[in-house]
Amino acid sequence: MSSPKGKKNAFLYAALSLVALAIFAFSFFFETIPYHDGAGFDGTFYQEVFRSFSTDFFSTGYDSFRIQRIFPFCLLHYVYKALSIPLDNAHMTAGVIVAQFINLLLQLFLFFRLARQQQWKLATTTILFALFFYNFGTLKNCGYDPYQTDSFAVTIALGAYYLLLQKKWALSYAVSLLGLITWPIIPATTALLILLHDQPKKSSESPNKLGPFIYKYSPLAYLLAVASIVAALIATHKAHVFEILLMSEPNPWCVTTSLAVMFVLLRFLLSKASPFPWSVRQTLSAFSFRRALLIIVPIIAIKAILWLHTNNEFFFDGKLFLLQTLIRPLKYPAITLAGHTAYWGILPLLVLVFFRSFTQKFTSASPGHALAFLALAIFALDSEARHIATFTPLILVVLGQILNEIHLGTRTVAALVAQQLLLSHFYIPLNGEGMALALEKEEFSVFPAQMLMMNFGAWMTPATYIFWIIVALGTLFALRKLLKPVD
């Protein structure tokens, strides 16, 4: 028989879930992107996958970038064919909406299973629920632009990590392999965590720690690398490439200031980080060649199959992604903080508030987690905050460990949830007058198109950047004051 406390908790979780579902539904049925008949920017490609996957995949194939983003639309294609449902735009959009709702329900299920597995307290679960579900990406962007892989990739990452924490290595890896056709960083991260999951024995002698070297020289390496790239682009008369990466005409003073601010912030944050716990020897001692072989073979096999069905239209270059990750933060000073706050709310700000504890708990879990933290840090540099989406399950678990150790009163929890819901700005309409025309002409630097594009950081204009950096810094200050007694 359930206790009154258990019933109270269940009622709260049900209420939180209903709020998420209601706002989620509102974005689907009351405000659809007025571009390509509700398909959005990438939707036309995904509609083609949905409509003719069984023909195109085995004939023309897909380009090397988008072939990594064909799930779940390739699956929906066969579902529709089996049920003899017409593959017109209206029926496909209805199917994508159903798929998005099923995906959210699966996320809710996995989240509460993770909460139970991690033994999160009521306050911890409530806050983490808000962080995971009450953000722009979930409450607004899924419904506004339903033809996307982001939300499905998050579910795959959440499922794979939950199974990994359950020590179901094979099942975790099998789930993560769906990422090869959804978001390839998922199987890469999962493979790293499985390969280096063992806790190496602590050496009696002082090991050669990686941490001091990485933390001390990373900011300087970033400064020199970015400055060298910018100088090389200018010297080789490729300033237009710099402008494309920056998504605006570069201002020398702004670029210089932004680079200096990023260097100072990195130095400051890494000085506050917990020491990196593993030496090179300890990390290598956790590596298993047999385990590596079992992990690498399926990836090679799937990659080979995809390569056979890849055409010559466009070949994705990973170096270009790294280049934009390094260059985009130069757009405005601390734009990364503004972009992450606009998209994720207080999630990145709580990481900063608990930065030392966060780095300690994240990196000490295993050598694999330590290296995954470095990967997260690189992806987090980019002002397009959605690039850390598949790392959110790992972030939640670490924040859960921190929040579980502190006492948070009801008012504090309510304040944190309210801040998160407020920053999701789900209540602000995107489809203002002239929105359809602005998107059609790709005039992203003007309102009302900025109402959508500013949430992806790199597309921010000076006005939206100033607004969000003020909001981010103000919220960070408020969080530090709110959590000061318990930090």
C-alpha cells in the first residue's frame, strides 16, 4: 500500500508531466513554422526520406552529412507503407507529430526510471525535470519545427546512458548505434564510456596527472589556435569564410574583445575546476582491446553500409565543425553564455554555480567520463547550444548527485522551476506579422525572424545578444544568491 508521501510525490510528478505535455501540445497545434508548409528548414529533406526512403536509399542515396540524420523518418516510411497511409505532406506531418508525442512520453518514462535508479530526492527530481523538459528546445522548438532529429537523438542518448548505468553494456551500445543515423556523437560517447568504464587502481606513487597540464594550457591553446586561424584567413584573403563562420560582418574590436573575454573566462573556470583525477597510465589501464574490438566492428560495418549509399552531392568535413566551434564565440563577448541560456534556461548556469563539484563528480566517475567531459567542453564552446543536447543525460546525473547532497527548501525548488519555465519563453509567440516572409527571404537578422533564430546563439543580432547576456548574467547572480547558503 502506497504511503501518503508516495502519493504526494506521484501527484507532483504527474502535475509536472501534464504541464510539459500541455505546453508541448500547444506549440504543435497553435503555432507551426510558416515555412515550406510547416516542414521548416530541414523538413523538406526529411519529408523526402519519409516519402521515398526505400527507393532513394538504394538508388541515389543521400549526402554524407544528412545520411546521418535519417532516423526516425526512414522508420516512419515503412510504417506508412505497411499501413497503406498516403505519403502526402499532410499525412506525413501528422505522423511526425504523433512520433514527437511518443518520443516525449518515452523521455518521461526514461527520466523517472533514471530518477529511481539514481535515488534522487523529491526536490532533486523536481528541479532536474524542469531542467530537462522546461526549455525552449522541448517546449517550443519541437512543435514549431517538428521535422528534426534533435529530440529523438536526446531520447536515444538518454536510453543508452540509463542502460549503461544499469551496467547493461551490450544493450546500451546497441541502442546507441541508432545514433549513427540520428546523431553520431551518441555511439561515440557511449563507446568511450563503455571502453573506459573501469575504475583504475589508485597508484601509491604520485601519478603524472593530465589535469594540471590540460587545465593550465587549454585557455592559451585556444587563444593561439583561434588567433592563428583568424590571421590565416585574413592573410590568405579568405575573410569571407570568417564572415560565414561568424554569420555576420566581423568587427575587429568586437572580435578582439570576444577572444580576450573567452580566454579570461576559460582561465577562471578551469582554475575553479576540480583536479583531473586520472593519469595517462591509469586511463590506459582501463582500456580493453577485446572490448574495443567488439565495439569498433559494428560501427565499421554500419558505416560501410551507409558509405555504399552515400552520393557525391556533399561530403561533411568534421574539421569545419571544429572550426565553427572555435570561431563562433568571437561574434560577441560571452555569446556562448547568452546562447546556452536562451536555449537551455538555467541548466548551464547551475553547472557554473556548482562548477568545482560538477567537474569533480563528472570526471571521477571513470576515465571514460573524464574524456567525455572534455568532449562536452569542446561542444559547449559553440554558441549554438543545441550541440550539447546528447550530453544532457550525463549532465543531469552529475547535477543530481550534487543536488541530492544539499537541502533545498520548497521555496527554493519552486523558484528554480519558475526561473526555468520563465526562461523557456514558450509563452512568447513566434509567428508575428511578417514572420513567413522573413523566413522565406532568409532575413534572419531582423524581427520577427529573430524570435526563432536568436535561440540558436550564432544567429543573434546585437539587440538579442544584449538582451540575453543581461538575462544570463542577472540569472546567474540570482542563482548564486539563492543557492549561496547551500553551495
